[in-house]
Amino acid sequence: MFKIIIAIAGYYFFGFFGAIIGYFVGASIDRARSYGIGGINPLSAGQREAVFLETVFMLMGKLAKADGKITKDEIQHAEMFMQKMNMTAEHRTLAISQFKQGAAPDFDITETLNRFMEACGQTANLKQVMLMYLIVMALADGNIDAAEQALLEKVALRLGCSQTAFNQMLEMVLNQSHFASGQPQSATALADAYKALGVAESSSDQEVKRAYRKLMSQYHPDKLMGQGLPEDMIAVATETAKEIQVAYDLIKQHRGIN
């Protein structure tokens, strides 16, 4: 291991403090060798994209079948998802096959999630986006039943998301969808906007701004593509970013934030 080798060399040439510095420099090299530059798994971008897509569609199928039946709304949602991605006929055929595989009664998500974590587990934004896509899928028929909720919680736990963080994300995604048309949709729009950003109406302007910037950073196209999100899926993430922007604009208008 480089951290040991460089630590020894550092001690030989510079003494105790050289050993300490050498250890940390070597540890950085070891991480780069194990996970790639920046702590990202050294798979190629294409390989990470393939794993991401496979996981999305298999888990979508599993969610759709979680309550025992796949509804027309869930099928339509999956088809619209593919359309937004502007998939080629070949990719669409593969996605449908993966969806069906996930919907099979004996399908176990463990291996799929393990493979995803090996390929994308070092990228927090990809895990966040994955969970967001699955929550939206679960909401396709208008509600999340107990079986779907249990499956989402199991996935969230494997992705390293706590129960509290999952509950907050669930509420945020639900309320972000209220701004999909680009305009507030109800008399409770302002309250929905705060929930969409994951803040309270009592939060300070600085806290609101911080939450907004964090969410927009999570869905930034360049960052997501750099971490391995398939280019076709950027459009879906961009829609979520637009919903967040509309919610924030409503809060800004109400508060008079510059």
C-alpha cells in the first residue's frame, strides 16, 4: 500500500513529521487507485451509466409490482420516462426487459443494489437522484402504499440514507411535483414550496437560500454527468431542478429575497 511505503520514505528523509505527511499522501493515492480520481469508482463512464440505468428500470419494475399488480398509470409513467430520455429503440427494448425482470415475483433487489453501490456508491448525487426517480415512480398511481413504502425504505437504507433523511426526501419530492407546470397549483402553494425545499416557514432567509443551492447543486447537469448519470436522463433531472426553481421563486416573492 502506498500510504505505508511513502510514510516510511517520509520518515527516512524528513523524520516523524515526514512520516505523517507521507502517510496521508499515500492514503490519497490508495483511494485514487481504488475508486478513481475524486473517490469515484474507476469504471468507465459508460459502465457506470449502464449500471445506473439497469438499477433504475429493475427497481421501477419491482416497485410497480410491489402491491401485487402493475397499473396502467405505472406503465404509462415508465413509458413517459423513456420518452423523456429520448431512448433509442435498442435502449428502450433493454429498459423494458429490465423493468419486466424487476417485476418478476422471485426478483431479489440485493444483488442489483450491491452492483449499483460498487459502481456508483461513492457518488452521493447519483444515489440521491436514484432514490428520487424511484419515489416518483411509486407516486405514479397517486399514492404510495405500505408495500411500496417498505421497498423504498429498504432501498434508501442500502443507499446509506437514514429514515429521517428518507422521510424528508419523500415529502420534498411529493411537494416538488406540485410545481411541475411551472406555476403554483393550489392555495397551499407557499406551504408546499417550503416543503419542496425541505425547510420550514420559520426558517431564515439564509437557511432557505442554503437549501435551494444545495438542491440545485444536486441536480446540476454537469455534475451529474461527471458522476456517471446517463446523458439521456439529464432531462429528467433538469425537470426536477425547474420544479425546485419555481418553488424557490415563490418563496422569494413572498419574502422579498433578492
